[in-house]
Amino acid sequence: MEQPDKLNRIVEARMKLKNRFEEKMKQTPSVADARPMGTGKANRHGMPEIPVGQIETKKWPVLDLGIEPDIPLNEWQLKIDGDVENPVTLNWEAFMALPQTEDISDFHCVTTWSKLNMQWKGVRFMDLAALVQPKDTATHILCYGYDDYTTNVSLEEALKPDVLLVHTFEGKPLPKEHGGPVRMITPQLYA
């Protein structure tokens, strides 16, 4: 498929997904909460920078399962399947050929620390979803890491425009101690 055709198909599919989930996205806590709790100035989502019970850190603590797999880029794969119309397995080259997004967002860990204004580059989850087209019966995604970590996220949260599969942090490849070569970030939720 020609690159312009691929991009046009992704944009068209992205808009269909946005329309399909727009009402549900408006009802998520970060958007629907009339009186969000926390401290600090309001971030771009209208939420306080620091959620209740969190402490700001300047460092980026390493928290993992004690497993840091070394995945050569020529062996790395992203498999998207399940309740989708077009399952796909992307290698590194195909992943990097997708539209790339740069963003600055806050990172909140469930272990009570927050790091603000982190600079990321990666692929929007919404663009990946546009490629595979979730079926009407799909409600959540289940993420599997190379370190055997798993987590689930509702589609209405995952389709927000700042949810990325990041490969770059502050202009450098994402280090493996922080989930590199790729990890998903969900800025409006905990990491």
C-alpha cells in the first residue's frame, strides 16, 4: 500500500473510532469530574497536576517485575489481535513507519509518585486501533509485555489522543529499565 493511502486510511479510521467512542470518552473520570481533586495548577485535561496522595519527583524511579528483557529491534514485534476486524503483527520497521506523535505529559505511578512534563515520542494507540478496527463487541484492550506484565484498559481510555506506545523519552531511545524499546503510556490514568 502506498504511504499516502495508508495515512489516509488511518486518518479516516481514526475519525470513525473517535465518533464511535466520543460519548463514552466524555464520561470518563478525567473528563466528567466537575470537581477533580489533587494539588497544583490544572493540566491540559483540567485535572490538578498532582493527583490525591501523589508526591512529585524529579527522578524517574525504576519499578518493574525484576525482569528486563533484552529485545533486539530486529526481533521486536507488536501483535494486535482478538476482537478486531484486521489482526496485525508489526515488526520494528512497520511500527516506526506509522504516524509518529510527540507529546509532553505527566506520569503518575500507582506507588504514589508523579513526574511532570515528560517528553515522549511514539505511535498513538488510536492509530493502531484504526489499523485493526475493533469490533463493536470490543470493550477493553489487554496489554502483554515482554517481561510477562499484563494490564487491561477500557477502549474509551485507550483511544484518548495522548495514549501512546512510546519508543523515545527526551530525545533518546526508551531505556529497557523503563520498558524499552516500547511501552504504553496512559497520561490520564496511572502508569
